[in-house]
Amino acid sequence: MTATVIDGKAFAATVREKVAGHVARLSEEHGIVPGLAVVLVGEDPASQVYVRSKGKQTVAAGMKSVERKLEVDKSESELLAVVEELNADPSIHGILVQLPLPAHIDAEAVINAIDPAKDVDGFHILNVGRLGTGQKAMVPCTPLGCLMMLRDHHGSLSGLDAVVIGRSNIVGKPMAQLLLGESCTVTIAHSRTKDLPEVVRRADIVVAAVGRPKMVTGDWIKPGATVIDVGINRVEDRLVGDVDYESCAERAGAITPVPGGVGPMTIACLLANTVTACCRANG
Ligand code: GUN
């Protein structure tokens, strides 16, 4: 079997088009322009690339983009003051504080200072709790993008066996919650899981989010399974996923490539979350 390639780049373009359509209608019919603020502390090169890309795509969708850059030695209270200012700004509907933050800043305190209604990352404890209890929440962008691709490929996910490899707060845990919400039977596997290949072999859906290059190999994959690769690892100046693409594509029914799979969906979902936050803020 040769897997269907799930083209995240093309799918993300359709999501961005839909977002731009919503933005145009909000503006024409209600005079409202959704606004996204991205806060960056320090000069981490990877974070700078992400922040620039977020800003560009926000503007391309017709939205207002605000970038707030703070020097690496700014204090936690200075960052909290910026968050408070953005919380109070009615032209800003989404706030994202780029992670990782410098070690002297308590990231959890900063995230929980964001107005939960503007928390387009879905990292605020209130949104985490809402997602966990099946209430209306802001949903983290990367798992949301994965879910959109899975729904698009499968239609209903009800009753499928899903294995999420990785238990991070940003991807693994919210991904598992979303799949549970789709009535999958969900296993969260991690570094201490016994016989990981055997666990993964049971899965109709595999989501790999561990940050270990090419860890998942074809012999772990149930024939016909769908493989979603969240990993972005730089190896000898090339980007590779957590999945060994070549061997897995021989057994899988469908697979996301790296690059061009999950990655582009993340920013598209950030734009979609900003429009959602804007619509909720305006009733
Ligand atoms: N750094 C890497 N990924 C993310 C993300 O999804 N949100 C934020 N805020 N920072 C990140």
C-alpha cells in the first residue's frame, strides 16, 4: 500500500481563504476588524521566524496585526503590564505570547494573566478545563489543525483507536481530549510506555508529537492507519518529523509530510481562533 499524502499546505490555504471571507463579512456588515497581538520576549531566531510569519498571514487575511517585542532582560511584571494593556484593548481579540519565555519569567503566570476570551493559544487554565469537560473553549492551534485534517480525511472518527505519542500540554494532552470528543478510543503514550511499537500497532490513528526525529517506523504502523506527524526536527540542516516518512508511507492509508503537513495548519488555526474570539466578543 502507498499512503495518500495529506497536503497540509493546500488545506491550510483553504482554511485561510475561509478566514479571509469571514473577516471581509465582519468588516463590511459590522465594521469590525479582528485583531491579533503577538508578544515576543528576546531574540530567539526560531521564534522570530514564527512571529514574522504569523504577522504576515494575519495581515493577508485582512486582520489587524500587532507585534510587541520586549528585550530578553525585561522583567515578568513588565511583560504582565503588556498583557494587561492588550487585555484592555477592544481592538485586540486574540493575544499570543510566544513560547519559550526566558527562564526568569514564569510562563504559567503570564499565560494565566491573558483574558481567557482572548487566549487564542488555548493555554489558559480555564480553556484547558473547558476543553477537558467538553465545554466551549479556545482550542490549541496545533491539535486543532490535526483534528481538521483527520475529520477531512475520515469524516466520522467515532469508535476509531487513536494513539497520541507525547503528553505535552501544548499538543499531546489537548489532542487526546479532542479525539475523545470525537468518540475515539484514546491512548496517550510517552517515554515510559511499555512496548510502544505494540501500542502503536493497535492504532487506526497515530499522532506523533514527541520531538524525536524519525522515531516511528513503518513496522509500528497498522496497515491502512492514518499517521499525523507533528514533529519538526532539524537534522543536518533538513527538517524531519517524528515519523520515518518513507517506511510509514508504505504501510499507512494516509500520512502527513514534514514540512507541508501539520505546520502550515497551526497558523491557519491561529487566524481561525482569532476570528472565533472576535465573533464571541461581539456577540
Ligand atoms: N512556540 C511554539 N509553538 C507555540 C505555540 O503554539 N504557541 C505559542 N504561544 N508559542 C509557541
